[in-house]
Amino acid sequence: MGNPLDIKIGQRFGKLTVEKEVKIKNGKRHFICSCDCGEKSNPIPLYNLTAGKTISCGCVMRSRGAENFKKYYHVRHCNKSK
């Protein structure tokens, strides 16, 4: 099994594909990734990628939020008894 700190260009984490490594002012390793939805990510810390804390550019949370809103709206506003 490879070293988890060996991140290669093109490696996938969830919906993200690593494009390049960038250094942030604190010296920690961050990566710019492209998402399956077509968006580019902000710099993502190495730990977030390898631990599975970041799996998309945010599109997964946005779609979950829309689904939850539809469920909530339907329950609160369409099922009121008269």
C-alpha cells in the first residue's frame, strides 16, 4: 500500500481529481482539484483529501440542500390541515 502523503496529479478523491499542488503561507500542502460537475476547487488541505473530509467542490452539499429544502417545504406548506 502506498504512502498516503504521496498524492499524484490525476488521483481521485470522491468526485475530485487532483490537478496541482500549491503551498499556502503556513507551508502545509494543499491541492487544486477539478470536480466531476466541472468546477475547480479552492485549495484543499492534504488531510481533508486523504481523510475523506472533502469529496467535492460543494456540489454534493448544494444538491443535498436542495433536496432537503423540497422535503421540508412540502411537509411544512403542502400538508397543512384546514
